[in-house]
Amino acid sequence: MWSYALKRVLTAIPTVFLVLIIVFTLIRLIPGDPAELMLYELDDPAVVQQMREDLGLEQPIPVQFFIWLGNLATGDLGVSIRTHEPVLPALLERFSVTATLVFWAVSFAVLIAVPAGMVAAWKQNTKIDFAIVLMAIFKLSLPSFWVGLMLLLFFGVYLQWLPTVGYVELSTDFGVGVLYLIMPVISLALTEIAVLTRMMRSGTLEVLRLEYVTHARAKGLSEGAVLARHVFKNAFAPALTMLGLVMASLLGGAAVTETVFSLPGIGKLVVDSIYARDYPMLQGALLLIAGVYVVVNLVVDLLYGFFDPRVTLK
């Protein structure tokens, strides 16, 4: 297993390097001069030119790239052009907000979707099955940003039960922090619940038709025991792949949800950095997102062997 994990890490390195080149090049194609944006109140070409030299923007792009790689190797991601703070601590602080949001959203989605999908498959072609499938399709048709705005309007503005925008760390005040997270978590989780429910239903239907399930029933096991002991693990394996992709994409930045609820997460940071042409912060954020994708997919591949014994890791 460890050799397989090492191989997967080694094969991910070229992917990450290619991502670095693409990100670095594309960011330089964004219209606008960061030096002029920083000194928008000054109309002195000499000062702007000096700022461009200080930022290294006068160097050819390949030279800028290798300088950035050299700094990256020492853990130095540079200093934000917009906020003048080191990039790495800012990224970690923002990522913790996004990770908290995604953890609760994915946990909530799994708790709802897994049993709902299994029950729908178990009760196939019944009213319960039709109701669950209909709800999944309905939730899938609702964009997360629209759900967020409706939650904001109803529970935040009309009823005033929940705070509308902002964020409080759970470690600072757990009770207040939960109140700030309820609406963003529901907004993110609803769409993921719909996707995972459908995946879990189709996976369970496939496993229920296998011979070993028939054999388990013939031994006199109850339907609950059959589902829990013999169906769940194999049915969950296909949904695990989708769960990994969902988690990676959300950890990469739930930009719309974070913007709607003014959460200081990595997604909102990327949006703000694009507007400000903040090259160091944007490069660091995209590098972090690429790393998250690689790590999450690696973990999913390793977990696959646990949930589906037919899969061997070589």
C-alpha cells in the first residue's frame, strides 16, 4: 500500500508542475498593471516604474517563473501586492475557513444522502423511491447561490433567526460560529446531497442484484443486516469517487457561496486577488487548490481498496 501511495505521489508531481506553468502564464495574461493599481492615487510614471522594478515585473516572464520556483522551494510564496502581508500565512488562514465550511457541508450531505440513496434502492419503484428521486432531481435543479440568497432573505432578513453575513471562528465562540455556518453549509450541501443520493441509489441497486446478497438473504439475515453488512461498503465505493471530486472542488474554493455570505475563505480570496491583479496571492491560492486536488484524489484511491475488496492496490 505504501509503495502504491509513493507511486501515486510521484506521478502527481508532473501534473502539479504543469499546473504551475499554466497558472503562472495565464495570470500574466490578465489585463492591467499591478503597479498602477497599487499607486492609483499617484500619477508619477517614475514611481510606477520603480514599483514595477521592485515587484520584478520588468523581468522576462520565464525569469520571473524560475525566481518564483526558487522562492517556492524555500516555502516563500511572496508578499501580497494588495495587502502587503506574506502569502502563506494568509492562505492558511483563509483555507481554514473554507475547510471548516466544507467539512460540515460534506458531513451533512453524507449523513442525508447515503441512507436516502440506500432506502430508495431498497424500496425501488415504490412511492418512497419516487419521492426520494423526485427530491434529488428538485434539489439538483436549484443553484447553490440561489438557495443561499433565499436562505439569507428568509432566515436572515425576514425572520432574523440567523446572522446574514460574516464569520466567527468556532474556536473563538462555538455557539455563535455555528449560527454563522448554518446557512452556508445548507446552501452547499443541498446540491451535493442530490448528487450523492443518486450515486448511492444506483450503486446499491447494482449490489442488491449480486449473488452474494441473495445468499446472505437465504441464510436468514434481516434486510437491515444485509444492507449494513453486505451492501453498504460495495455500494459506497462509486459514491466515494464523486465525494472526493466534490470535496476537492469545494476545498478549492466555494467562491460563490463565500461571496454571498461574505465568508473570508479561499474562494473569496481568489476572486479578490483577480480583481486586484495580486499575482503572488493568486499564484499561491491556485497552487494550494491544485495540491488539494492531488491529495484528495490520492486519499480516495487509497480508500477505494477498503470499501471494495475487489479492488487491489498495486
